[in-house]
Amino acid sequence: MWKGYKRFLALIPMVLLIVLMQFSVSRRQSETKSTEPISIDRFLLDTYCTISIYEGGDEEDLQYAAELLSRFDSLFSPQGKDSDIRRINEGGLRTPIDRETAGLFSSISSVYESAGGDLELTIEPLSSLWDIKERKLPPSEEEVEDAREKLGYMKWHIEGDEERGYELIKEAEDLRFDVGAVAKGYIADRIKEELLDRGVSSAIINLGGNVLCIGGEPSGEPFYVGIREPAKEASEWLFKIEAEDISVVTAGIYERYFEYGGRIYHHILDPKTGYPSDGELASVTVTGESSALCDALATTLFVKGREEGLSYLREYNESYGASYTAYFIDRDMNVTCSDEELEKRIETNG
């Protein structure tokens, strides 16, 4: 488990967000249906995860989803004994990998390849150096530069297929991967696929704030996901988003950070500088069909900043025939949406 249970107390604000969202959904549902959702909670993927089924599933489906979570946690954790990521990092130039690991890398390749290095999967030398949860002061410039030089943008690829199996090929043995910025999105997508195959028609998969909605409420209404007001308690939302058959994923500076010398050092690292991304943004929320791509885009847009991020997302949507939407919140709580019509409809809380 990613850093284990010792971080549970640090995740209490996220738990409050999950509880708030579920209470809101349940309250709306109770006006039209007497049944309550069935839910399961797990501390996995270094965060607090909740899966709630509203229609079309039972306790057996929830247990199956929990087993999937555990498997993915073991597969993608940098420390797990059965982890592909650990074997890749400790192995040579060619490492056999599970089909799910190949699927993870493939699912976000369009963003990785087009982001120009602002989304970096070989960022482990930097992420382990900063280790935001444990650090009390920033590393030296020499340490940062040494770690940054070990990154390998586009210096690896996947080979193989279902019949032959898959391998990750590195151009240098010292390339080390950290998929924490993108793994939850892929996992949410895969759990959704499995639940749909089992007949689930209405559910919420919440992996530490990465929210994927299967359908909407059984009443026919959409789900509503509150977007947290940065720098405040998780239960305080700035605005809400209608969410039906889409994912809502946020990258923000307010969950993992430390302060030193009057400056906040957060966990979203800029691969080009080696330091936490230093801009005007407090968070970026991305909505769309694929949770994996929402996850990758949220981090990428945060690093790029509002203006460059808006331009990049517009080009991305045009190039791939996609329709992802981003909500940029700056440190003064101003909200900019990539969809001007949606921006006009945003009603902030208070």
C-alpha cells in the first residue's frame, strides 16, 4: 500500500468530501426512491476509496470491485512485492509486464506524447526526492538538478500483444517510473467496465477524489459533484458539476504540501524545472468520458498553467475528436472554464 496506513489521518479531509457527496446524492435519491446505495470503503492506492452502487448491483459486485482495487494497488505500487512498477524500476532494459500495466500506459499515451514533457511518467527520481509527506524543507538545487537529469521523456516504449505478452523497453536502466499521477483514473475506468459487465447501471467510484459516475441517479437526475474550494476544508465546495456517465478529476495544491520560508511546496512537480509547479493556479478539474485521460489532463494542465493549458486542451480536443472540459481555479478563487457556455452557468457557493 502506497506509504501505508500511517497516512490515514492526513486523509480525513478527503473522507469528509466523500461523505458530503454521498449524503447529497442519497438525500436527492430519497425524494423519489426509498432504497439507499450500498457502499464499500477501502484504504488503497495511498488514499481513501469508496464505491457506491445505486442500481443494478449487489454486495457481491461491491466485493468484486474491492478485489480489483487491491489487485491494482499491488500492481502499480512502487513498493509492492508483486508490483510491475517496482520490477520495471529495479530491472534492466526489458521488463515483462501485466496486460493491465500495458493498458495503463496505453490509456494516457495521447496526453503523454502531446504534452511536451509536462506530464512525465519517469518522474520517480524527483517524486522520491521531494516526498512531500515527509519533507520539512526543500532539497538543494544540486539534488533537484541531479534528479531531473535522470528523467527520460519518450525514452521508453511498450512492445507485445495479448498473445505474446507485453514488455516495457527502456533506453537506459536508471529510468524509474511513478504512475501515481495517472493510475487512479485508469483503475476507475477498469472498475467501471467490470461493473457494467455485471449489470450495474448507477454507481459512483471515488478514488481519493477522482470521481467516476456510472449513469446518474436512479430517479433520472444526474449526480452532482462538488468542486472543493482550495485552501478550505474538504466539505466546503466552491461550485458543483452535473455528472452523468462522466469522470470528474481534480489536481490541486491543497492536499499534499509543506510550507517553508513563506512558500508552499506541493506535490505537483514540473518535470522541466524539478520543482513544484509555480503558477497562479490552486487547482484544475477536468471532466470527460475517460477517467484515465481526465487524470492525465488535470496534471498536465496544472503544470502548463491557465493560458497555455486552455490552448493545449483546445488543440487536444480538436486533434483527437474529444470533448474534455477543464475548470481552472486560481489562488484568488477565480474560475475559468474551457467551455465559455458552461462558465456562464457556474454558481459559486457564497
